[in-house]
Amino acid sequence: MATNTPKSTPRIPLTIITGFAGAGKTTLLLNLLPQLRAQNPGYKHALIKNEIGDLNVDTLLAASAEITGTRELLGDCICCTNIGQIQDALAQLDVECGPDRIVIETSGSAEPLKLVLEVNRIAGVTGRYELDGVVSVVDAENWGGYADVSFTAELQARQTDLIVVNKWEGLGEREFDVFLDRLGDLDVGTPMAKSDRGWVSKELLFGWDPKMARAWVSDHGHENASGEHKHEHKSEMECLSITLTSTNPEANTDRAKLESLLKTAPKDEVYRIKAVLYSLTSPKTSDGEQVHGQQSGRARYILNWSFGRWTWTHDNVNDAQAPVLRMSVFTAQYESNKWLKRIESGEYIALEEPHGGDGKLEVKRVQ
């Protein structure tokens, strides 16, 4: 019997990675692990892996990469027969591993929407988890073939927050244009990013949990806000670093202005928004859920905005020397300059009046 978790307990973010068989889902996941360890060696990442049949080669690969814990749902598709097993698998990982994040990697035949509905149901019943995002991995070389014969492949491209295009490097310019046309025929309007031989920045695929946010805040060299722009890989996104400070140690963020950004940012231009900020009142999630009840007094919150949805986490830290707000905004290519100007104007980020003090807003592109 599921029990509700107190609201003060941080929820475990869940990321669903789906895609047709052979698209490169496990490779994508294995390339994320070194990035997580580089930022925080103690970060605990767990995996629920679904395979049709009874041979779990990919799970063995994941285990060899020192994932904190894995659970296998073998034999049937996770969105059909196995869907009732997800809650038990999540609970086992939670108790045995205490993970900071859990990834659910589906079989090639899974329909994302059914899984999303079940994850949201479990989140509502237990109060322990929250859906961070759904990512669909597409094999550019073979998309034309399996999209023609697989209705599920089309559903996976439609029912997702982000399409990661994999295995595109071997295509010529004309072949890649044909692929884009075929994908465009689905009329999905879903943000799309190319991997770099199976590598994508964790900042794009993962939102923030408290451990990630605290590691970021404790990094005093915060000009590298994304933490990922000094690497050998090409990134399909740009990043803005925003810092809001005040002469008043009790200053707070104008949440009404910030929430206008959260509600209106187009998800084909802005992929993710991550922030740590101080507020006088408790914010609400995109679902209208109050985060910290009847809060009285200044408190720190962690914001995780992902493709139009957002959550808040109350953080039991109050540092009078810290900035009022620190934020990273991750945009599609060629979109960051526009958003830099809009944020600099004070349209979305400002101190709450009348006790904001003398404030300074700094916005710069770091990737």
C-alpha cells in the first residue's frame, strides 16, 4: 500500500528515455554518467530498464558503468503488461539505493503517453516522485525504414518533450534534409537536438534536483553556469547565466515577473530554466500545487522548468551573502541573444518591491 510522502521531502525526478530499437538510448544514458560524476562524485543515478524478451545486454552495460541501482522489467512492453510493475520497481530502488534521480528506459515498442500517465498516477499517490521529462531518441540513418512500418515509432516522436537525433553523422547533406522532411511530415512541433555521436549535455536532458542545485551554487566560479561548455563535444543549445544581487540582505525575487516567463516561454526556443532564488512567499508548480504551505518569512527555492512544466523545491538554506537569484536558461541555437535582451530589460527578473534595495542584474551568455 503506497503512503504519501511529506511535502517537505524532496521528490525524486524521473526521466523517461524512449525510442525505437537500436536508436541509441543506452549509449545516450552511458554518456550522461561521467557528466553527473564530474559535477558531484556522490550523485546517485538509478535505472529501470524494459526489454522485450529475457536477455538484458543493455542492462549489463549500464551496470558496468556503476549506475547506483537497476531494475529490469523483462518479457513484455512496459506500457502494457509490465506497467503495473513500475511502482514496485521505483519503491525498491528508493529503499535500497536512495537515488537522486531515476531514468526509465523503455523498449523500442513502448508508447510514451501510457507510461507518462502511470508515472503521474504514481507521483500523485505516493508524493515521492515527479516527472522531469520525456526524451525520444531517433536513429536518423534508419528513420525512414522503421517510421514506414512502425506506428509506435511515430508515437514516440509525437509524445515527447524533446527529440534527440542520433546517428546523423554518416548522412550527407541531402540525406539529412530528407530525414528532416520525413520527421517533419509528422507535424509534431517538438523541440529537436542532434547528439554528438551519442553525447548530449546533461543540462538539456536533466532538470535540477536539490543535490545538483547545491553543487552548482557552491561552485564559486559560476561564470561557467552550464558546467558543460568546456568539452570536446558539440552542443545543440546555448546557455544564459543570470545573477540578481541586492544591497539588502533580506531582498527577494519578484515572482510575479518570473512566473510570466515560466508561463509564456515557448518550448521550441527555451528548453530548460534552472534557478535558485529567495522568495517571501511559497511558489506553486505548473499544476497549481503549493510547495511550502503557509510560509512566513524569506526562504530559498530551487526551480526546475522543463519544456513548459515546472516544479519548485523548498531548500532549507538561508545565506544572506548569496545572490537573490541565480539562474541558467538553456535555449535552442541562435535564440539566446533575443532572450538575453528580454531578460536584461527587467521584464522577467527583478527584485520584489518595496524592500528590494539597490539591485544589480547581470545576464551573459556562457555557452
